[in-house]
Amino acid sequence: MNLIESLMAAARNRPGRVVLPEATEPRVLAAARRLLKLGMAKPILVGSLEAVQEQAARKGISLEGLTLINPGDDPRLDHYATLYLEGRPKSNAKVARRLMGKPLFFAAMMVKSGDGDALVAGASHPTAKVIEAGLMGVGLAPGIGTPSSFFLMMLPDFLGGGPRTLMFADCAVNIEPDAQALADIALASAANAERLLPEPPRVAFLSFSTQGSAKHALVAKVREAVALARERGPGLSIDGEFQADAALVQGVASKKVRTDSPVAGRANVLIFPDLNAGNIGYKLTQYLAGAQAVGPVLQGFARPVSDLSRGASVDDIVAASAIALAQKTQD
């Protein structure tokens, strides 16, 4: 059983409420049907009831057992608009109500209010719009100032030791994060690794330098981020800066790393210094090592917000829902 299968099995043991605001998209309707059939979730479809019913009938998808919500007719609309206005003195009730009438933003506010457990969207919205809804609705997690993303990289064989899953971050959202943002990415990644990986998180900040082997402003930024992340997460295994081989291979770490480290040579969470490195790194791993790349998965929000590729398959949506439910902090 691979990691995604394990997460799907866990979801069946504790099915949560997945809010799907792209309810007129056939792939989303089919995924909602499958989530319900598998007992993984209680899907909530948000959108125009007439349009949803028409699309479901056209595709032959039964809506029986699925919850359908039309934001414009829902009694919570005014309450959600009021919640949106809190802390936004420059906005007004008319604007807030109009915004909350949009399925994506209504769905985000459902999750913020505890009326849903996870938001899964992106099949017909760009990533930037999903992040915007997450920020305006759900909000960021306490102490986190930067939304980011991660990939689960499932390698079929790691250095002859069999299958292994690593977490790569951030490979999709932040182009050139500063030290504070890198620390945010690391802390959010550690929290998700704790929930998703079968072993405790060991977080390595990557660079072209290992513990001062090179001097450059880019290295200094990573070193600052390591210090900030350690200060903010004193109980976590965080170390760096490391070259990738020193982070992953114990034999290399023993030669390059001069201090005792719980991370060097054993890292399972890799924090890339910028989007250039992260995007290149995950794609090289995917195609040269035959790894399955699952993601990008959004993180840093107070409650789960999951972004989909606009080319996402029904299987992808089901898997994203399983990951999103696993990200939920247990109440």
C-alpha cells in the first residue's frame, strides 16, 4: 500500500466534509460520487442547483446522497458576508455579499466557519484564485505569514533501500522567498509531514553550500531562514544549509557535515531556496528517478485548502481530497 492508498484508507475510517465549489465540472461530480461510494468523505457541492442538476443528468451521474448548496439561497450568506467584513474596514456589506455569492469564496468561508473540513478546488480555477479564496476566506495558520505548497515525491526505490516518500517545498507558489518566507515554508511543511509521512519530519534547507562551504548572499539567506525556523519551532528536527547529497545520503553527510545533526543524511523534507530550484528539482526527480509527484498541495492555511491542476483527473481529485482530509488538525 503506497502513501495515497494509506491516506484513502484513513479517510474511510473518519470521513470528513470535502467542499467542492466547482460543482458543474463533470470531473468534480464524478469525484464526489466516488468519494461518497468509497466512504471517504461527505462531499458538499457548491453552485447553482439547476446547473449542477443539469450537468449531472447530462453525464449520467447520480446526485443521491450528495449535499448541494446554492450560495445565493443559503441562509448563511449574510453571516459569511459579516465574517468577511471583520478586519476589512475599507470593504462594505454589498461587496462582501456579492463576493460570498460566488461558489469558490462561499466554500472557503464554509471551511473557515467549520461547516466543512477541507476546500478542494482548481479544476476550473487558476491556482492564484484558489489561493486568493483561501486567504480571504480560510486565512493563514497562526504564526504563518506565507501560503506555500509541497509535493509528495514517491520514489519506487531510494538508493537500493526500497520505496520512500519525500516532501519537496516550495515548488509551485513562491518565486523568490526571503528568509522569513522560507522559515514559514519549512514550518508548514514540517506540520504536514507530521500528518502525512510515516516517519517524523526531518527538515533540510537546501543550498549549493553545506554549512558554510561557500560564501554568498544566497547562502546567507538560507542560513538566516534555518535560524528563524529553529527559533520558531524549537522541538523540530531542522538543519542546514545542506547540499542535496549531504541532506539525503548518510555516507556523504559523514564527510561534509562537521556537526552532529538529526537531519543530515536522513532528511525527508527538503526546503528549496527558490522556485527555480524547487521546480527543476521535483521534475528531475519525477522523470529521472521515476518518482510519482503528487501535488502541488497548498499549505500554510488555518484549515485545509487544496489546489487542483486544471487538467486533474477524477483519480487526482479523489487523491487530493484524501490528502486534504489528512491535513485537518484533529479536533
